[in-house]
Amino acid sequence: MASLLWNTFHLGVSSREFEAQSRVDLLERNTRVGIRVWNWQGLGEIRLRGGVQGCGGQRASVVWQRRAVGEVESSGGKRNCECYDQYDVRVPYVDAWQWQKLRVGEKVAMLGREEDFDDTLIILQHPPVYTLGTRSTEANLKFDVNDPSFELHRTERGGEVTYHGPGQLVMYPILNLRHHKMDLHWYLRTLEEVVIGALDKACGIQAHRIDGLTGVWVDNQKVAAVGVRVTRWITYHGVALNVTTDLTPFSNIIPCGISDYSVTSVAKILENSCESRLEMNPEGLLKLLHDCLLAEFEEKFNVHLVPPSQPGPEPVSKASVLELV
């Protein structure tokens, strides 16, 4: 099993994919990332109800409507973004990763044919897994790579080693930056703004950035990690927010290669806050943050979330993962 896991560590990334990380690695020397996927669950109207404050202090709603591919909303010029929402489903990392690359490949092919297409957003959780970016080194692992406690994968995203697991909400936007802003700095900062806004509106948590580092922080603790890849101005990989995450597995790595800072979660921040007014179970907290993340994503990227036009990926069995090695 150890050898299989080590082989899986190298799964799915060709030597060509590691060439020219399109400047993202230059930006992401201190990043962390995560991926996730889903199948659309529940058409119609989704109302965001947020504990004491809710999402923005008032009851908000996101109405899902079908429109043609590439159609722009008449008010506000918003483009469609298909949303694969499996926030309450744990999707194996390999399944989500390969599915993202398939979607990106399809969109790149459509670019070549000069066809328009909707953006895509995937939100989900993962079973426990460690992932490394193109700049990662084994020096930031505190365990034997031949005998890891969880699956271990090297990916083509920017950044260093990170952990994904239950209770962590991962968003993987697949956006055509030609319709937004062809600026990687802007894209990374906007992803961070989505999380910062969601934390404020959901829980009143005042999060921020730290100069020279990527991600979202509360005081000197990292609550969300960002790590991306861009191919022909189409994004994938994304941002991972620790909501009710068990933080113990982070002790086996140097998260994002940064030894001077620790990690935290929304649940831990609220637990340690004497002024916390939120009283809800872990599922309720996950739902609240999920709702506010989607609302902030719509606002910050000026998109209209719609149900997907095709099924999302089905979680693969353990046996199926090993067959890919």
C-alpha cells in the first residue's frame, strides 16, 4: 500500500504540465490549496439563512434560473456560472482533480473553435488527503512519503503542501478570465475577498490578508488557503476554507511551507471568541458558510450561478483510484 500511495503521489501530472506554471508559481510561493466537486442538488430557489446575522445581516436569496450558454443578464451584465454544489459531500481528491482537468480541456478546445461557454464553480469537501504544488519539497513533510497517514498527491497547482479533509469547504472556480480581468494578481485577491466577505457576513469574523503571503488570515493564523493554475487564461484549483476541520493533520506538515504561522478554523475562532453570538451545530455552520461563500462569489466575480448542464463527477471507489496508478 505504501508503494501504491507513493506512486499515486506522482499520478496525473506529466512533465509538460510542470513546465511554465504561467507565472502562478511566482505569485504563489507561500500558498495552499484544495479541490472539490459536486452534483447539482435541488433546483429552484435557495434562501440563505444565517444564524444570528445570516449572510449580510438580512435574509438573502439566490434564484437559480436556466439561460443559454454565454447569455449575459440584462441587468448588471452578469454572465452565467454553472455551479456544481456538493458542499455536503466528500469527493475523493483524484476524482475532483481529474474532473477539473477534463472540464478545462473542454473549454480550451472551445476557445480554439471560437465558441463561448459558461464559467464553472465546484464546491465540495474531500476525505483526508495531503497535496503538494509544483514548488513543494519533501522538507515540509514531517512523515515518510513511503508511509503517509493519508493519501498524498503532487499536483500542478501553485503553492506548497496542504491538507484537505472533512469540514473544509473547497471552491474550484473554472473561469475564463477573458470575461473578467486577465490579471492573476486580481484573480487571487478576488478569491481572498470572497472568503473575507463570507466570514464577515456569516459570523462577523474580521479576516484579512498578510503582505507577501497568499490566503486569508485571522490575526496571525491562516483560515483559508489559495492555490491555482491557469491555462490559456482559464483557471482551476482554487481556495479551501477551514470551517469545522480537524486541524490535527496539519501538525504533520509545514502548511504552505510557512513555519512562522499556524492554521485555524471558523469553529475554533468562534469557540475562542467571548463575543461569539453564533450557536449552531457543525452542519449548520457549514451550511451558513457555504451560502455566504456562494453569495460573495456571485457578487465579487459579477456572475449568476445556475444549475449545471451536465452531471457532475461520481465519487470513485478506492479500488478505482488504485487502478489509475
